[in-house]
Amino acid sequence: MANPHQQNPEGYDPAGSTQMFRAFVDEGQGGPAGRRAAAPAPARSSGPRVGLIAGVIAAVVVVAAVVWLALG
């Protein structure tokens, strides 16, 4: 009976996905078409924090509305 949990030898990739991934990454680095200028670091802003706070407030409002409808 075959063991479905048999360990593969080190470095063996039956689907070849590792080689395909490496080829994809290497393709993006070669030639002038594959090179991109490094984007400047974005200025530090409170954008994500504001979005998180707005999301939490929206969630609280939705939960409060559901409770109000359920009890009302």
C-alpha cells in the first residue's frame, strides 16, 4: 500500500512550480523593459490609520443597528 504522506527528496518539486516561479522572477529583472525605476518612498501619512478607525466605527454602527432592530 502506498503512503500518501511520503516525504519527497530535498529540492524535488513534482509540479515544477518552484522553477516556474524562479523563471517569472528572473524574467522581470532582465533587460531594459523589465527594469523599473524605484518608486520614491511615500511620505508618512495617517491614511491607513484613518481607514482603520472609519472601518471600526462603521462596524460598531452596523452592530448597533442590528441589535436595535432585533430588540425593537
